[in-house]
Amino acid sequence: MVDFVKTDYPVVFVHGMFGWGENEGINNHFPYWGTTTGSLTEYLRCHGIECYAASVGPMSSAWDQACELYAQLAGTRVDYGKAHSAVHNHKQYGRTYRKPLFDCWSENKKIHLIGHSFGGNVIRMLVYLLKYGSPEEIAVSGDEVSPLFVGGNEKLVCSITAICTPLNGTSAYDTARRLRIISPLRYICFNYAAVLSRTFLHGRFLDFHLEQFGVNDTPGISDKTGYVKAVKNMLMSEDNVEFDMSEKGISRINETVKTVDSVYCFSYCFNSVEKKKNGVDSPLNCDFLFLKATSKLMLIYDKKAGVFARGNDGLVDVASAMFPKNEPYEMYDENVSLKPGVWNVMPIRRGDHGTPIGLFSDRRSIRSFYDEMVYILSAVECNNKNRFEKHN
């Protein structure tokens, strides 16, 4: 436990696959951040932390979600990119955010981005685009290109924190593939999203942000396509979270995305696996029964595949959540100064994939976890400001 400190910069939380943000009705009943332990954002605000929980497409690709996150932060229309949209056969533009998530996002008011699960890959993608932009989008769009794709805006972000993120994929996906349930699950999930997106629940209780495929109307515009066509477009596309979770998809992300020298990167891993008295690895630290089952399946798969595993959280392998392959990293040492541009791998914690978002976890311990995180983010703000002053 640490003494509570404040951050000068806003903290923006980004949910994972099938998750939601604060502007969706479901969050009033089941906050994604603090599901059964009480809203974490409200807890942090009570301690003077300016924080927000963004809403992006829970089934969309890392690229599409990054574009949506940028539009919310900037208060503008979602632009998925002319080149990207042409390749993936969907609309270039999405909804318009009349107001930004908060006022005065700038180099003087940077942000800390915190992503859970796949949200960690989304914030990686956003920071990469802010820094390096997209030459392909500039080439086809010219003067009409989105500021996101121009690059040179990395100073808008102070840090990124990936929690339980499949930075190198996950054996859970490989296990599902071996069980031959990926295709059925994809079919069920896309149809589920398409059905609910055409009911009164859309925009009130939940929002899948799939207007680029014509699944739902763009807010304020009646432009959805036929049901069959919309679902077919999604099923045939690689521009979704399911593909990005595959070995090919995550490899494509890691071949593209790289760390930014001025941005601090943190990763937090949770491990549900411990050895029983008889020496057998077992998911003893799972609070959620479903994750206990998936954790056991992952252990079985790893053993059959001859893979040495450090454990898992029920959905993501510990080794995968530590740092992306081929990117610099350092194991966290409280006696050593933190460095930007490298992954600072934090000590592994006990728990499952839902533990850090308060799913059946202990309220006191989960809030203590974020108290400690805020303490570290506050420290890197000081480092960031000192470096800026020396540079100038």
C-alpha cells in the first residue's frame, strides 16, 4: 500500500474485447472497470484523479479501435483511413464526436493510457500512429488525411500501461483453434452483434461501433446496410479483433508497431497458476469459474505442444503479457530509474484475467493495485517534465 498521490495528466482507460466504456448504459449497472467491486474511475475521481473510460468497438481491430479512440480524444469524426478502408471493404468514416473526451488535450496536458486485455494493443497502435503516422494514408488522401496519420504527435502521450494484454497472442486462441470452435464462435458473435445493433438496446445499453461495416446506423445518419450483407462483410474481413488475436494477426501488429522513445511503457501480468502439493500446475488463483476452466485447457494445450509456460491468467499467457517480442524491455526494479521507450515489466501478480478489472476480486486489493499504479504514473510525469525542461 502506498500513500495516495495525484497525477497531473488525465488517465484514459481502454477496455478489452467485448468490453464497454462509461458512455454506455451497461456501465451504470456493471462498470467494466470495477465490475463487482465498484467503479474504479469513480474511486479515482474521489481522490482527485482526472480519469475517463473510453468506448471503442469491442469486436473491431486494433487499427479501427485506435482510430475511434483518437476521434473521442480529439473531438472529431472517426476516420479509419482511405487506404485501410479500401483494403478491408468498409466505410472510411464513422461517427462524429462533437466534444472531446476532455478539454485541452495537448503537449502540456498529455495523457496516461491504460488498456486491459486487447485494449493494451489498441493503445500501442494509437501511440504508434501518433508518432509515425501512415505513409499509405498520406499518399492516397493528400491534404484530406486525418491528423492521426500525419505523425509527429507522440508528445500528446506520457505513458501506456498494458494489463493482461496478449502482446504476442495467446495459447487460449490456439486452444480454441485446436478444438475447432473459432469459426462457430466468430459466426455466433458477429450475428449476436448484428442483431443487438438493430434493436432499441443499441446506443442506450450497449454499442458495438460497427457502422463502418453497415451493421448499425452511424449516429445521426440512417446508413446501415442489409443484415445479411453486413454480417457477410464482417465474416469475410480480417479487420476485426478475432483476426488480430490470431498468430498471423498479432504478428502483423508486432511487425508494424514499435515503442516510442519518449513514451513510458508498462506491462502488468496476472498468474492464476500454482503448483499443487503433488507438483501439478493448476489454476488455483482463479476467482471466476469460467477462467478456471480456460486456464486448465491452456495448461493442457501447452503441455501437449511441448511449450514451456510461465502460467496464465485464464485467457492470456504470462509470457505473452510481459512485453512484445523484439521490443526492448527491463524488469521493474524500484531502485532503478524508469526509462521511456522500453517496456517496464512489473512484478507478476496473483489472480486471473478479470482480477485487475474487479471481477470477483477483493475490493481493497484491487484499489491498492491502482493506487500503486497512479503513484508510478505520477513519478514518470516528473521524469517527463525534467527531460522536457533539459531539452529546452
